[in-house]
Amino acid sequence: MNSSNFEKLTLTCYTLSALSIIGAASAAIIYFVMLILALTAVVTPLPAQTSAAMRYEAAVAKEQVDGDLKTAMDAYEKIAADPAAGRDLRARSLLRLAGCQEKIGQQAKTVYERIVREFGDRPEAAQARNRLAALGGQNTRATASASMTLRRLVLPTSAPMAASDTDGQRAYYGDAARITLSFGDLSGHASNVVLKFKPGTFASSLSSRDMSQVAIGYLKASMGRNALAVVRNDGSGYRELPVQELADPSLQTWSVMDWSWDKRSLLVYTVREQEIRLLIVSVADGSSRVLMKGPKLYAIRPAFSPDGRFVAYSRYGSSISEFFVVPTQGGEPRRAYQIPALSNLVDWTADGRYLILSSQQSGSSGLYLLPVNGGQATGEAMLVRYGSFVEGRTTASGALVYMATPPGGSWRLFVADLGVDGPGIWRRLSLSGGNGNSPYPTWSPDASAIAYVARNDDAGQNSGALMVQDISSGRERQMYKGSGLIYCTWGAGHSRIVCSEFNVEKTELFSIDPVSGARERLQSFSHIAWLASRSQDDAAFYLGRISAEGMPELVRWDVASQQETILAKIKFSDELRPSQDGRWLLRTTGDQILIRSMSSGDFRVAATTGVPTLGDLTTDGKSLLYRGVEAGKPGLFRVSLEGGSPQRLGDIPETGPCCSHVSSISISPDGKHVFALDKDLNPSELWILENFVPKADKPK
């Protein structure tokens, strides 16, 4: 149970999944985006349309919550064929139908063609065209067994689980409080407690592939020292491994990355100020040796080969993805393969004949098999299927358990009127796409619309567009289609939306006219950066980036002088947001919101929230609005920046237990509205893919 998943924070700094623009890194491939411009007509649904909408929501629940794709597909087909249903609902139903077909390995081309033919004026048609282009351009496909199967795993807990926590039949899982680690079947009925921890001490765990043992990693911040332990699945045989590297005072963070297939060794990743190291640690006595070392952000998802002779890892940079293999008995890493696209190593197949890759080489995310022999690629990567593959691991039986972004995405956005006495009725906004990453909503100057980013992670559709939605009608219009990760800001006094878009090691800053869609280039940066905010006079822009030390920092870029000034540096676990008036910096660390002047000074505590959350300042700049918890019940709170007791203003939407995610509050420029952005506690689904490896050729 990688409940903290701290290894992902140090390994995937190219993908930044924060509610604000500066903050926690995500373990996923770079997220691309969409944004839509709103129309203003109010549409009142007819009774038949309302009925169709209810059937649509039920179908989404079947697909997303129950994992019952067949029932959901039948429902989508019926809605699409219902002339009483609105065109928007029929188009969305067809798009989801196609996504389900691709998830189970069926041909979806006919459905995509129908969307383009019948709904060519809608955003769904643009997404369908993207998929058709990707499907048409993919000529290399793996010939998997005809008995290949895919099913969603029903998990025994609501607490987060990773692909490495289960083999599809049994699982290690914890409780939301991160105090108990249990082991049992996926029903949750036949289970036993493996370990109990003191509050705040459990950091992460990684099970062996046969599920017989689990490695536990304790961070210095929680225990006062770094420690690595192993224990059997029945709770017996607990012992700490005396790994000398973990006592090094220059060590910043570390993580257990993989078990060898024979359970004799662990692969440990360590981070220092200027370098990372991969260590092979003996499970027998804790002795270790350095397998490879390199600059920060170098190795991503290293994995042992089944025979134990090699360790493979991936690296992304300079517009290509590179895959390296290093012999476990010593020697220099060798580049085995490279792809001119964003790709990541998932694992090896159980027979050792292929590396499993998650790649976007066709413009859409998919699962690929790369044939290898002796640590070197022997052919091109072959497509197994399209879809979202956040991370995964091969089980001892040869199946692949992987994590995927759920249909409809992980993020929920609610809006309410904001009066002196608190919020009115909260209303959920329907957003396009299936975001695994935050949609990064931003208010229009008059608060009548929001701009946001969206992409279809759940269907592997990574190309996106810049969108704006009218708050009253819910109608949208696409404004800009990007090819990289986009962050945008709009807000008070600005007629144009400003966005940053980066691809690998280059960032473009540009503005978009929300009426005509006209795009104007503002600046190009040679490094990766993302737009956090802008000054009210547009004389400066605030950009987030990864520092030379490998940590997030906020810089001010002055338009006239073209100079950058570093304003603040934070940890990956923190969140940072400039205030709308540009006077303050708001920072979330744990369950506290800190504040300081934009120009200089130390952060001071503005509120203790009880949950990880990012607040916003009221338009007069005198108070902080935030999501808090009182007597176990979430609510919207206000506290004066001058001090005093917080005031509970009213309820706030609750999307699930709050543990590892951060919620966000944003007040409209006129101060009359507020939106709440929240993420599901367990935002991803776990699936198991079996019999997906081509049969080996018979020896001649």
C-alpha cells in the first residue's frame, strides 16, 4: 500500500498534479489539456431529456463505480438511439460507448465515425477525430492471445491502493488513518492484520510479486530516522534491514522501488542534493551496493528482470523517451531503445521477452510491448491496447495489474453564490473530458464563466483543448487545442486568457482572445515552467518551475526587463498560490495554511484546517476563506488575517473522506461567487489484464 507514494514525487517531476499551480508531483505521464468558451442561452430540459440524463448518470455509475462495462455500454447505445434525448447527451453517450469498447479491446472506429458524422459541431466530434487519427496511424500491434481478458478489480477498502498492492486475488491494504496494514482476499472478508503503526509513522509499503512478504519504508520525518523493514503476510518474521545508506545525513528522501522475482533483493531509490542512486539491497542481511547513479530526475520506475540479470528504467528528455538496461552484477547502463514520444516503463513480462511500456507515441496513451533480448531491444514497440495506464506491475502469474484514470476523471467542481453570511446552494458543474489531472479552473473577469483544462485520460486520449463554460447555461465552446501541458489564468481586469504550455524542455507563454480564439505568443522559455498567476497590470507573470536542486519554486518574470526573480521555494508535498491581487502568497503544508507578503518575509500561520486544503483571500484582502473540519464535519470557514477565531459560514460539498488529497477554494473577482474543487480520495481504478503477451515462437 503506497499510501504516501513519496517515490512518485521524486521520480516524475515533469508531471505536476497540484490544485494550485505549484505543489505536489504526480506519478503519471505528462497531462495534456482542453479549454471551452461558453454560450449564454439557458436551456431548460424537457421531461424526456431529464429521464435520459438520469439514465446517462446511471450508466456512468455502472461504468465508473461498478466496473460493469457491458451494462453501461448497453445503456449508452439506448440513449444514443433515443430521439427524445438531447444531442449533447447522445454525443456524450457515444463517446463513452467508444471508450468502453477500447477498454475491453473492441474496435471503436465505427462509433467514432458516427460521432463525427452526426455531431460534427460538438466538442465530442473533435475528440472522435483525434481518436480516428490515432487509430488510423497505428500500424504496429501486438498479436496477443485470443483469450486476453480485462476486468476491473473491486477493492476491499476505500483507502488508496497501488497496482503493486494486489495480484488480482489477494491484497495488502490499509485503513484511512494509515495505522493498520492488513492482508487478505479482495472481498475483504478473509483478512489478517500484518502490522499496526503509531499514528504518523507509516510511510509506504511494497509487496513481493507472490504476495508472501511486504517491505515497509519509514521516513526520517515520521520516525526520526530512515528505516527499511520486511515482514511476512501473516505478520510474522518482522525485522529491520541495517542499510547503511539510509543513515547518510545527506540523504533527502528514498523509496523502495521493486522486489526481485526471487525475493532475495530490493531495489531502493535514494535522492541527495545533486544525484540519485539505485541500490540493490540484500533481504538477507541489508547489505547494499550502488547499481547506478546520476543527476536528479534521471531514473523513473526501475524494475528487475524476471531472471534477475538486469534492471530496466526509463528517462524522458530532449523530446524523446529513452529506456536503459543495466546488468545487476555490474557494468554501465546501456540504452536499449528510444521513442520520440512521452513514454514510461511499466515492468517486464513474466517470461522476460518484453518490456511493458505506457506510451503516447501515436498521440494517444496506450500499452505497448517492446521485444528485448540480452538487455537490448530486438524490434519496435507493439501496441496492446489504448487506454490510461498510470502505473502497473506484473504479477507472479504473468498478469498485469495497472492503475487507470476513471471515466469522467477524478476531480469535481462545485459553485455557489457567496453572501455575507456564507454560501448558497452548491451546484456541481459538468466538465468535459476525464481528467486524472486537475482541470485548473479560473474565473472570468465578470464571474459569468470559468476557464478550465480537460483531457480524456480514461480513454487514453491525451490531446486536449482550452475550454470555457458558462456558469448559468453550462454550455461550452472549444477555444484552443494544445499538444503539451497547459496552465491558464484569466481573472479580474483581463480581457484575454493567458496560458503556458510546455513540451519536455520548452515552455511557450501566450494569450487567447476568449471571443475570437485568436492566439498571441508572449514569450518562450528554454526550461520547463508553468503559469501560476499574473499581475493585475500584466507587467509580470508568476511561474512555477523545478529548481536546479530538483524542488518546486515560484519565480516572477518581469515583461519589460525579461528578468526572473525567485520568490519562494517549497517541498513537493506543499501547495503554493499567489493571491488574486498579487500582494500575498498562500501556502498549504499539512493541515495549515500559511501566508506571507509576495515580495519578502517569512510565512506565518493563517489557519489550521484539519485537512489538506488551499484557501483564497476575500476580495477586500482582509480574510481567508477555506475548507475546514469541525466536529468531523466539513464546512466553509472564514478567518481574519489579523487573527481571531475562525467562523463557520456553512456546508461545503464532500466528495469522500479526506486523507491524501487537497481541496481548493476560489472566490470570483466580484466576490459574489465561490467554487470548490475536490479530488476523490482514491481517484484511480485498478484493472487486471491477462493473457496479453504473444505466444513464443516454437524453436526450429
